[in-house]
Amino acid sequence: MHAPIRVPPTVVLVHGAFTDASSWAGVVGLLHSAGLRVRAPANPLRGLSQDAAYIRSVVRDIAVPVVLVGHGYGGAVITHAAADNDNVVALCYVAAFGLDARECVLDITRRFAPMPSAHATVTAPLPARSSGSAECELYIRRTQFADVFAADLPPRVSGVLSVTQRPIASSALTGVSGPPAWACKPSWYAIATADQVLNPTAQRFMAQRMAAAEHILEGSHAVLLSQPGAVAGMIREAAAHGAGPDDGHGLRRAS
């Protein structure tokens, strides 16, 4: 009897605030070259519960094991989305929020020394919701975007990113997380040591709290763009851990 063939899981990449799914372009190319299937859905950035519900629906439509990857705020989304999702076999955080139960993004940012991004964001009003409640969304000032978000990228690249950034609803920062997926799933964490958005000390705290396999990268918050090889390498490591054997019916299951 032949041993079962181990098949790599699909990788789902979730971007964070102030950017979009194209921020994964370099990582996607490297993962494809390594033979991995990849999805990079658009994170709505409208609120933690809504965003997590959307990503959860994306993952549940994938009939194979999944490695779920989040950057920045995308980490909060995958933490909330994967807790009750059995086909998620591993989590990867890239300079990302790995929240605990009943915790929000602002709980983490206020717990550690403030970063330059706190003084670089501006708000713009959103149309009133049906409930009548006021809502705003946040941007990074174009003049400060390169220094705060992408200091290790060429000016021509950071300039494009500054004008194509996607804002995040302010309520997304106060959305409370449910039971964390990292409490029951193996996790990896890329700590960006020169990050000016999410304090690197906060990143180390979250990585250690979740007992993640740590990868230390000398880069900005945009480390997924400046060091796609290192980020893809971490994801490949998680994918190798989460690869499951073919069940004989064309489906793959976690080991």
C-alpha cells in the first residue's frame, strides 16, 4: 500500500489597513513558484465582525486545508475569523494584530509606546448609517505615508501606495475580538523591527503570547513588499506544517 501523498494547503492572504490585496503581489508570485495555491481577497476594512465574517466565508468555500495569513489589521481579522473554522490549519501574522478574547486594536496600541502613525492619520466622514450613528474612516497623510508605512521602499513605490491607500473605518479599531484562533492553531509571526505603525515591542508581545514561531525581519510595516522572500519563506514553513494527505477522493485533509 502506497503512503498517502502530502499536498500543500491553500494560502489565503488578508491585507491590512491603508493598503489592498495588491500589497501581496511579490509574496503571491513566490508562493506560486513554490507550487502553492493562493487566494488574496479584498478585506472590506469596515469593522472587525463584518470583515471576519467575509473572510470566514471565503475560507469555508475552499474545500482543502488553509493557511490563513494577515498583515497589520488583517491579523485581527484572521484571529477572529478562524477560531471556529476547522479547515484552517495554520496562522501567519506579518507585523499584525493577534488579539485576545474581548480585546480590540486600540487596546494593543494604547498598551505600548505610541508610534508616529498615531500623529499621521487623518479622518474623513462616511455617510450616516441607517442607525443614524456617525462614522469616520482613517487615512495616512500622503506627505507622511512613506516615512510611517513604507520607509524601506523606493519613493516611486511608496508614492503610488500613498495615493492608492484604502481607508479603514474607525469602528474597526474598537471592534472586540472573540476567542482567538491562535489559542488552538499553530502560529507564525514575522516581527518588523523598524515598524512605525505597530510597535515592534507590541509585535513581540503578541508573538510570545500566542507561542508563535518568530521570524525577525529588519523592515517597515510594509515588510511584505520590501521583503517578500522572507515573508513567503515563513508562509511556506507554515504550509509545510499544515500539509495534509490526499484522502483518495481528490480532497485534502489536515494531518
